[in-house]
Amino acid sequence: GSRYREWMVISMGFAIFAEEEQRQEGTAEDRYRRAAVGCWFTSRGKAIPKLLKYEDDSGCLHMIREIQVLESGERYCGGSPVREYRCRALLEEREVRFWLFYHLDTATWDLAFGENKKFS
């Protein structure tokens, strides 16, 4: 089911993003989740995710810090620009790999765990 919870993350005063309604269905591993993401912006306007916060299926909030971006790129999904980031970080003392998708038209983020996710 869908839940609405609004929360914000402020990372170093550079970016604020609010979580919106979770709209994806499916198993926990193949579902895209909304995430609040704190970014560093370079002097040339490049966004680099530094931390994120998301809610799991049982309602627990998790924060992932010290994100390492392995690769990034831009594509169009339904005519809207989406910036993709393939990342890794430590979560509860184990390495996790995930994708972050920044929707430029709505200024929202999606999170997908796993190595081979692509936004479609």
C-alpha cells in the first residue's frame, strides 16, 4: 500500500528534498522507493549525492551516509530528464549497492537496491 510521510534532510545547507507518496508496488528488492537525498553541488552545477534517508516496508527510517558514486549519467524517461547514479555505501556494517534516480522536472529522488537496476 501507499503511505504518505513528509520528512526532510538538510545536508550541509546545500539541498533539501521532501519524500512524497510511495507509489511503486512489488517486492522490497525490485521496488523503487522515494528517498530524501542530501547533495553537494560543485561550482559547475554537478550534483553529488552524499547521504540519503528512506523508509522500509515496516516503517523504519534508515539513513545511508558517505555514498560513493560509481558512475552517473542522464537519460529521458517518458520525455522527462532523469539523472542516474550507481552507488555503494555501508549500511549497518555491510556494503550495499544501489541506484539513485533524480527527476529533474519534479526535483524528486527514487532509490532502488541492487547492482543492475535501470529506471524505466
